[in-house]
Amino acid sequence: MNSHFHCCFPITITFCFVIQGKFIRIHFGTTGKIAGADIEFYLLEKSRVTSQMAAERNYHIFYQLLSPAFPELHEKLLVTPDAGLYSMINQGVLTVDGIDDVAEMKDCWHAFEVLGFSADERLAFFKCTASILHFGEMKFKQRPREEQAEADGTAEAEKVCCITLLTIINDK
């Protein structure tokens, strides 16, 4: 059991590392005196999927997935192994001193093996991750004289469909 716990660590760091914050809301009455308060807990990391500060990067799994650790995955996931090409993850830094994306990806893969995930289950997990990356590259445009938006091209959505359809077809 203890070895399973230690093997979970790479997965936790790669996918689930979040920082929790507190927001204290103070309510004032009409006379300006405190009428009450509440504390709201939130995840500081939730906005990181769509944007990063200059010295940050997105979730590590995206960079690990694009690393040369498992080049055969790139073709299956329809990704180009260059984080700089993906606007969703290239807003901050692409590399961090002391983090080896190749080694971290191999550790994550091994952790899934130790925890009993089959090769198909691991691939499905990474297909979901790559789908998020592809969805992040979709562009939208506003319809003229309307409040609605529509996709400006379908290439990224087609990649997601292709990745997921291959899974559905292979399962049947």
C-alpha cells in the first residue's frame, strides 16, 4: 500500500496540484456597521488553464505530454511536440529550472502502471488531456449583428473528434 501511495505522487503533482485560497466577504448594513461575513474557499489554480502569469506555466502535464518522453503518443494524440505552438500554454515560461519534463512524464506513466491502469486506460487519460489542449486552441468569432459566437474554423475540434472517435470505434 505504501508503495502505491508514493507512486501517486507524480500523478498528483502533474494533474492535481492546486492551491486553496480564502476570500472573506464582509457585509455592511445601511448604517455602515458590519452586518455579517462569510468565507469562501476557492482554487487559485483554476484560472491557470486559460492563462498564466509571465513567470508561471500551465499544468505540468501539458509540457510533459509534449516532451520527447513518449514520441509515439504524439501521433496518437495528434499533437506537435512543441509547447511554444500552443497559445493556451505558451503565455508564461515553457521550461522551469529543476523540472525535467521527460523524466516527470516517465514517472507519471510508471505511476499509472503501478496503480494498475491498463495501457488503454492510460492512453484514454492522455487523450482527455490532449483534448483539453486542442480545445484550448479553438478560435471563435462573433456573428455579425448577433450576441452569439461561432467557431472560427474546425481543425482543433476535428482533432478532438478524431482522438475520441478512435477510442469509441476500437471499443466496439
